[in-house]
Amino acid sequence: MPQRNTFFSKVYEVVRLIPHGRVTSYGAIANYLGTAGSSRMVGWAMNKAHSHPKPVPAHRVVNRNGMLTGKHHFGGSNLMEELLQSEGINVENDAIIEFEKHFWDPALEL
DNA sequence: TGATTGACCAACT
DNA sequence: CAGTTGGCCAATC
């Protein structure tokens, strides 16, 4: 059973807590968890999110530039952009428009 | 069981 | 200014 009380579980927890219509970054999550250097692990957790029992809105998690670096892992299509635009977030050229405006920092608002 | 990688970020050279 | 490296944890080879 892949239920672990570690960095991974916390990542999933925080990502699921992201408000509707908001986005955050890998580094922000890692920073909130206290391990700023583990930003790569957040992305790894997203990769394994498919095996996670609960749904993880990984489309709300992008890199520090607001760029949809992991969109290729979303079924291999522009699904990530569509999901973001469906929540009121404008995406162009694999980047979020007005990223700062939609940015949600767990350490700041949670 | 040791070495490598993985959707990143920041600092250093 | 651009390329390299260090860092963190867990999973895969």
C-alpha cells in the first residue's frame, strides 16, 4: 500500500489543497514542506500521482516561470492547458498568462 | 545493493 | 552571458 507519511504524501496533500483557479510552483511546495532543494521530488511525485488513490490536480503545478513543463505527462496532449483555461487561467505558448496573479503559495495562504 | 534519474531551483564558474 | 554543479528524497535499473 503506497500510503506513506513522508515528503510524497505531503506533496499530494498540498497539491490537492490548491484552490480552484489557482496555481503554484514546485519550489513553493518544497519550500512549504521545509525542503527547498527537493523541488524535483515534487515533479517526481506528480509522475507517480497516477498510482495514487486520490486525484491530484497536477495541472495546477508549474515551474517557477509559470511554464507548463510537465504538460507532456498529462496524457501527452494539451489537456493541461485546457484544464487551466477551464478554471479561468489563460495559457499561451505553454506558459501561464499573469502567473503572479494566479500564483498560490501554500506557505503564504495556508 | 549501488548507481542513476526525475515534470526544479539557485548559486557558482 | 551561458553552462555546470549542488541539493533534496524516493523509485527504477
